[in-house]
Amino acid sequence: MKTNNIYIETYGCQMNLADTELVLGILTNKGYSVTDDISDANVILLNTCSVRDNAEQKIYNRLDHLKGIKRENPEAVIGILGCMAERLRKSLVEEKKIVDVVVGPDEYRRLPEYLDIAFGGEKGIGVKLSRTETYDDIIPYREDGLSAWISVMRGCDKFCTFCVVPFTRGRERSRALESIAAEIKQISGRGFREVTLLGQNVNSYLDNGNDFADLLAASAVVDRSIRIRFTTSHPQDLSDKLLYTIAEHPNICNYIHLPVQSGSNRVLELMNRTYTIEHYLNLIEKARKIIPGVSFSTDIISGFPTETFEDHILTLDVMQQVRYDGAFMFKYSPREGTKAYNMKDDVPEEVKTKRLNEIIDLQHSISFEINQAQIGTEEIILVEGFSKKSDQFLSGRTDTNKIVIIPRSEEIKSGDYVKVKINRATSATLFGELVEKMEPHSLSANIA
């Protein structure tokens, strides 16, 4: 085993994936090497998520599995990064004796220092939150590929009552627009074909008078052959200017992830979501007028404290009205430190499960109907590689974020844009045949 070999596992959202690249950028700059073989590493890091209890339990289970590696190699340093590190630093160090390093999202600059402390036999712990850290000057470590994630801001000021993010990632801070544009230019030169701009609430982005719509426009003009995506939007802050910006730039994808969480105004108020369903539905209607063919996905929580059957029905009603292309659907789980944690978790587990299954079933039927309507249409997709099931088929995505499978062709490779005709569909996937290979500059957001 070589010294200074680092192995990292990432759990949770795209922001954690971006943070992993950030961490690897910091460590490789200090002489560490990256390995994908855990047995070849003397530094093992888990980049963690605290959004739901299920995510934290995965980490605890993984740590139990790592005990064997620690026994075989007592000199190896095992570290916890990210949201769990900030939230559960005491229990991680005291209960999980094998954890040597615990570093929160705003202390990654000092990670090499904390690793040195751990190699010296002490615990390396850094979990302070910052009001200023954006890592604007750090170049992330990225393997060659097609898709890149760029964090444009950190933290959140919304304080939804169910969410730990303001406590684990701190308050909102935005990166400089010029720095983000320069990073897109750099990855464009490496052949990337898609960029996703990340923030807990990207609509709150603000840099020297530039809002998120300005950032989106500046990103789009760097390289017209690169598709621009973004996540996540908060309904309170989704502006008309942003919608018009998406419509004006053909390489900004016609796809908006807009979490609704619940269809009940009463529950939304308890969640501190700061908008009403009426406001939300008005946004959806406005977006569809301004951006032809726009698709939506959402987040839905089932069984929030005091949720009644009537509240649940209101959520199903909103799903029927909006007709989301996709959704992330979860049962409510209390998170210590949030306001909702002090509310009585009074919806029985079996009721949560039943309601969640009804939400999932409805979404699957809506997705199936939407995708069936795509049969016979032509779409431009970015080819990402072979299908997961067979190397005789290629997989790509439309700008509305739908997966499309087409037969393999010798003239088509990863990173190509191709026009395809859809001839079959399931609730999750479109299937089609090649019409023609496209030139990147001919990207169009809408193919009839």
C-alpha cells in the first residue's frame, strides 16, 4: 500500500458530489493520490448526508464494515466529511472509535492539516461553519467525462422546519460570477458537454448585483455546445426574469426542479415554506407560457407532523394539476435540531407508508402517460454512453431530463448530440431510433 493514497465514497445529493471533487482538488494539490481501490488507500473518507435518517444509518452501517480494514491496517485514517460531520461530530468520535477525522463542509481547506493530526495519533476535528467560505479559488479534481457539477453558492437561509441544511451547511454565500464562467470555460476545453449549477436555493444567488438569471445567461454563452442545467429552485424566489432567460438561451435546458413538498397550505405553513399552493401553481402556469415544452420535477414529503388524510388528498390533487415528469418522494423523518423535531411526529408509520405508496403510484402513472405522448416525436439527446443493460444500445438524455435508449451505431459516440425519433416508452425511459447526428452548435431546446 502506498502512502498518501486517498479513497473517498460520496453519499447524498449532487452538492456532495461537487464537494468530493473540491476535497480531491485540495488533497491532490497537497501531494495525495486518488485511488478507487480501498485496500490501496491509507486515507478513507466518507462524504455524508444528513437530510434523512436513512442516509445517516447508511454511514453508521458502512463504518461498521470499515472496522475490518482498520484492524488490518491500524495506520489507515478514516474520516467523515460533510453534513453528518457537522451534526454528529461528538457521537462519531466517541461512539465510532475508528473515526479519526471529522470535517464539516466549511473546513475543507484545512483537511490536509487535520489528516496530519490524525496521522500523529490525535483526532482531527474541524466543524465550524463560515459566513464567507465559497472555495472560489479552489480547482476541483474532475475525472474526464461529459457532465460536471459546479457549486455556485453554499448554505441556505430558508430554514424550512424539516431541514437540517442551514445548520449543517450554514448561511447563504455566493461565488463570483466571473469565477464560475471561467470554470465552465476550463471544463469546456476538456470536452465536457453538460454543466449543472448547484445550490440549496439557486434562486437566491447574488454576486455584485448579478442574480441567478444573470449567472445562467453568462454560463450559457461560454460555450453554446454545452447544456446548462441547475438545481434546486425555491418557489418563493423563482423570478419572471429567470424564466425568460431559460427561454432565450437554447442550451439552457427546459427543465426545472421545483420542490412543492405538500399540496396543503396548512402543512406548507408548518413547514415554513413561505409560499402558498396558489402561488406555486401560478408559477407553473407562467413557466409553461414562457418556456414551451418545459418539464418539471419535484420533491414531496409524506406524513409531515399533523398531516391529515385531507392534506394528503390535496397533495395528490396538486400532482394531478401539475403533472410532473418526475418526483423525489419520501416519508417524513424527524431531524434533531430542526423546528419540526419539536413537533409531535404523530402520523403512524403505516399511514406514512400507505400515503407514500399512493403518491408513488400516481407519479408513475403520470410519468407513463407523459412519456406515451412522446411516441412519434423527435428529440435531441446528448449521448452519455452505453445503456446500463446492454452495450448494443446507447443511452442519452433530452434537455427535459428524460433518459432515451437507442440502438448502438458506429458513427455515434459519447458526447455526440443526435436527433432521435421516439417509438416506445415506459414510465421511466424513452426508446427511439437515430434520425441524424447533430452539430453541437445546432442545439435546439425544442424539436417538434
